[in-house]
Amino acid sequence: MYKTKIILLTLLINLALTILIHAQENSSKEQLHQKYSQALYSIGSEKYEQAIAILKEIIEQNPDMSKAYIKLAQVLNRSKNWNAAIEYYIKQLEKHPYNPFILHAIGYCFLNQKKYSDAQEKFLMSLEIKPDYSQCIKNYVIVMDKLKKLDEAVHYLNEHINSDNKNAAAYFGLGYLYQLQKKWEHGLKNLDKALELNKYLFDAYYTKGIIYFYSGNFQDLLRSSQIALELSKNKNDLEFQCNFSANIGLAYSSLSDYSEALKYYKQSLKIAREIGYRKEEMRTLGNIAVIYRDLGKFTNALNYLNDALLIANQTGNKRQEGLCLRNIGTVYQFKNNYSKALDYYNQALPIIIEVGDQQIEGLVHWSLGMVYWIFGNFIEALKSYEKALKIAITMNDKWGKERYLTSIGFIYWNLENYNKALDCYH
């Protein structure tokens, strides 16, 4: 009986110690998340030195808090001087030579400097140490896309899955890669598998949202983003709350529910401004402007677009600059100021071609085609529509193909070539 009591007492003590250790670990993690949020709010208030100090403190206290490294690099490089961040991380690497997050951060800086081979090397070193590091896998895929080596990336990620079929990050990497290639079905299959293994892999939800939007599945975009928003709230992840609120707004806007869309867009915009998330602020400003344009509130639309364009110019985001110029053109087109619309479209086109965003390029060609049609220049309109259609076919953009074929059919109808018009409508 005595021995039984001793055994039971020992088990109870061990259980109590385990609970205490877990409680301390959870408390420590919660404090780190609070500090990280504090850094984000400092960025939003433009207190950059304070944010840098907090992020460095987080890294010193917990060298495994991965997102602190990238956020620090972004703050250090407001002037696009990535070398300051690289120097800091090299010093950190001397203290922690096998830290995958430091290696990834150096690779991230190289990626932004367009030193793609150097970035690839660092990402591979990071993944050698931590094969399930999803953010590193995403950036590895991005750099392999820049190097035109996506087939090699597919092989590499499949090797990871063969070594460990529970590696959610590797499935996410394949899903992200197939999304880049516009292979929607393969992308969703791998992203669903990633989320089956790790329901908090927010990048997988975000990538699913991209696929749903470009494939025209707006109800799926809404449903997926609503689930992801609740999960991001559970984790107190402000950046992803901002992303998913914006995606819910995008889904409602695409479904023509502008009231709900504006509600979620403004929630996203509030968070973006509070935490200095300028990329999402810019995107959301542009999306709000599109709603006001469609509602005929052109002054509001231009105000939001000019705010977005200012951020694009300040941050050097050429893609968003081109998109803003195109959307400003659409507002002037809605106002029947076609010459001004044409001017903005012609400003947007070379910028978008330079950055290689075919989706937006197709939209610009389509917009140009509409203005040429209004001017009665049917041949130039047809050329623009056909360029847009070619891009939609390449991208497997069902929505775009239907839209551009309808426009081409209308041109043939104007040219009294009724057989070709009917072929397009069919």
C-alpha cells in the first residue's frame, strides 16, 4: 500500500510539473506574440527605431521566432538598403550557425536584391536544417521561378514528401508552385493536403484564395477566407487577419454585395494602417475604389486610387503602380472622358509588361480595346482584345476567356462579319 502511494504521488508530481512547464511555455509564447504585435503597431505609428529594437529583442530572447527576422529585414530596408540587414544577420549567424531562420532571412535579402542564385543557396541551407519551414519553402519556389527552374523545384519538394509524408510545408510549396503555373486543380489538391496536416498554415489558405479568385469560384473564396479569418484571430495574427478580411471583401465585391465588401475592406484597411502593412493597405484602397467606381461615386474612387498610387510610388511597387494607373483610367472611362482614360491605360501598359503580370496586362489590353471601340477604331480594338484573349488562354483564365471572346464577337458584329461573331459567342 505504501509503495502504491509513493508511485501515485510521484505520478502526480510529474503531471503537475508537466502542466507547469506547458503553462510557462504558453505564457512565454504569448508574451513574444504580444511583443511582436507591439513592434507592428510601432511600425504603423512610424516609430521605426522602436520597432527595430523590439524585433531585435525578440530575436535575442527567442532565436526561433521566424517571422521576426523577416519583419526586421523589411523595417531595416525601408530605403531598400538590404546590406544593413545582411550584416546584422551574418553577425547573428556567428552566434547561431545552424539557425534556419537566420539563413532564410539572408536569402530573403538576396531575393530582394535580385541575387537569385545566392538566395537559392541560403534557402536550401535553411531547409536542410528545417525541412518543414513553410515561409522558406515559399521563397524557395519564388526564387526558382525567377531562375526558370520550377521543374527542379517540383522534384525537390517531392523528395521532401517522400522523406516525410507529414510535411505540410512541402505540400504547401507544391500548391504554391502549381498556383504560379495556373494549374489550379493540382494546386488545390496539394494545398488541401497541407491544411489537413496543419490547419494553421495561413499561407496555404491565402494561396487557395488566389486560385479561387482567378478561377471565378467566389463562393469558395468567401467560405475559405471566413474559416481562415477565424483561425488567424485564434492565433492573434494581425497580418493574416488583415489579408483574410480583405479577401472576404474581394469575395463579396465579386458577388456584387458591395455593402458587405466595404465592411470587410474597411476592417482590413484599419488593421493595415495600425500595423504599417502598406502592401495590404495599397491593395485594399484600390479595391474600395473599384466599388465606388461601380457605384458611380467617381470622386471617392479617384481619392482612394490616388492614395494607393502614392503608396505604390513611395514603396517602389511597380505592379501596384501599373494597376492603379489602369484603374484610374477605368474611372475616367466611366465618366466618359475617353481621352484621359486612354492616356492612363497607355501609362499602365509598359509598367505591367515590365513586371510580367499577365493577368493585369490582359485587363489593360481589354480596357484599351473598349476605348478604341468607342472611338470607332475597330481594327485597333480587335488587336487589343485578341492580345487579352491570348493571355487568358495561356493563363487558363475561364472568366477572362468568356469576357474577351464576347468583346471580340461584338467587334466582328460591328464589322458585319456575323459568322465570326457567332463563333465567338458560341
